[in-house]
Amino acid sequence: MLDETKTRIDTLVERMAILRGYLDLPALEGQIRKLDSELSEQALWEDQEKAQKILKERSRLRGEIEDWTKKEKELEEVLILDEFARETEDQKDIEELETRVDSLDQALGRYEIERMLSGENDDANVIVYINAGAGGTEAQDWVEMLLRMYLKWAERKGFESQVVDLLPGEEAGVKNVTFLLKGPYAYGYLKCENGIHRLVRISPFDTNSRRHTSFASVYAYPEITDDIAVDIREEDIRIDTFRASGPGGQHVNRTDSAIRITHMPTGIVVQCQNERSQHKNKAIAMAILRSRIYELEKKKQEEKINSLNKEKKDIAWGSQIRSYILHPYKLIKDHRTKIEVHNAEGVLAGDIDAFIKAYLLYLTFEQKNDN
């Protein structure tokens, strides 16, 4: 058992060495010194917005250094524990060592993923929209299953979740849903889920117990903060109020608190009915609209660049990215990375990190090949 643990520890040492090379701690310390110099200038504080941006960046850099220093200390403690457990051969010492190795292994796994999240807005919160494909109740139930999967995943990450808008199906499930996840690199993670998700199973709604195939589209886009300029003119939007729909309750269907905003130039429509306050619903809807417009403009620019490439990569949001087969066997397969997982129940309960990590690696290699 100790020999197996030693092999895992050796692997951890190798991974830490590789990551240390990427991190470049002296460069981070240099950036902090430069920011400290800017913060010491009295004139800076006359522009509070700029000062707050610098403070935020300094905090991020300092947090990155402290996080790495903590991992270095944990590895040092693991090496000491390993030596101690070999001397004592005590079962409690061995179990403590294995627990510490497991903990560091998981922490490094998260850290390795975050190193791959260096794209624009990867560190932002994420707004996710799921829409049922053709298939009526079957597809709507599939949307609800995906919603549950992502909320469970977010819970594991310690992310804050908020369902902003939900249109229930007539019989069961959800026609479409918009939800917000707040947490470090939320968008960077869930941008990997953009596309069509396919479900194959014996339908619980079919009295003849036949096999059905259902589709749902998932689109994730970053929550755009106020420090990114997105021009929305008042004359370009139409705001409608309506009564919230959904499960019963003393506040439902009594006031026109729900908000729908239409952006005429793009045809984008967003709505929010989650809050009881019309003012809060409007603020959330406007935030979503800003993010949608920003992402649309970004996509237009990317398409212009892609049109110049001889080879177009099929990573469009409309492509089928993953199949969830529950009958006649259980298999979840990602069509982009070829990753396969047989623990379907685990995946649908939110265990999707294997797919996310594989796709981030795929993107990393794609970018290197393009360069």
C-alpha cells in the first residue's frame, strides 16, 4: 500500500514541478510591486474606478501566490508524513497520509484546470440558457435533467446559483431555462458545455416503454460587468411587464413584476421573473441583455477571423457535442474529445469535470496548432 502511495506522491512532485515552471512567481511579485507603485500615487485615487480595478488585480495576483505557497507547504507536509509512516508502519499514520495525498491530488486537479482558463472572460460568472429541442415532453424532461446536473455541479464547486427565468412544460419538464452561476472561472468551465446534448433512453412517458432520443441545446455566456463597455441605447429596447408564471404562491400572478426586454436591432429577447420586485427583475434582465449583446459582437468578430482560415474547426454552438445513452447500455460520450464515461448516474448528478478538463485540453492544443 505504501509503495502505491509513494508512486502517487512521485507523480504529485512531477506535476508540481511542471506547474511551478508555468507560474513564474518572480514575475507575479514584480507585477504586484508595479501595482503597489501605482497605488502609492495620490493622483490615482481621484479616479476611484481605476483605483478599484488596480486593487482588484493586486488582490488576484496576491491570492494566486498565496494559493501556490499553500500547495508547496502541503506537498512538503506529505513528504514528511510519507517518511514518518514508513518508519512507524502505523495504520493511522498511513491513513492520514493517504487522506493528505487525496486532498492535494484533487487540489492540483482543480489548479491544472484553472491554468487552462486564461481566455477572455474565463474568470467571469456565467449565464446559462438551456432550450428543449423537438420532442415535446421528452425533450422538456431532458432540459430539467440537464438543469439539475449543472446545479449539482455548481453545488460541488461551491458556486452560488440563481434560476432567472424558467418556462415549465405542459405535462412535465422545462421548455427553457436561464440561470446564473457565480464563482471563480464559472464561465471558463461551462463554456465547454456549449452545444447540443443528446439523450437516449426508455421513455418514462411512453406506455409502450419504447426507446426515445431527445435533444436540448445549452449555451453559456459570461456575465459582463459594468467595467466592460456595451452600448445599449434606450430607443433600441422595448420593455414589457407581465405576470410571473410558475408554481403557485401568494406572490405569483398578483402583480406585473416579471420583465421582458427586447433589443430591436439584434432581435435578442430576455426576461426575468424570479424576483418579486419589478426593479430587481429589470436589473437582472438588463445584465443578461448586456452579456448577450457582448457575446454576439464577440462571435461576429470570431467569425470574421475564422472565415480567413483555410480549415474551419467545427466548434460552433449548434454542433452536437455529447450523447447520454441510458439504454440499451449506459455510456456518456463526448464527440469532440472522444472521452467516454460509463457512470451515467454520476454524470447526471453533476460529475462532469472529466469532460470539462478534456475539452479545455483540446482547446489548448487547438490554440497551439493554430499558432
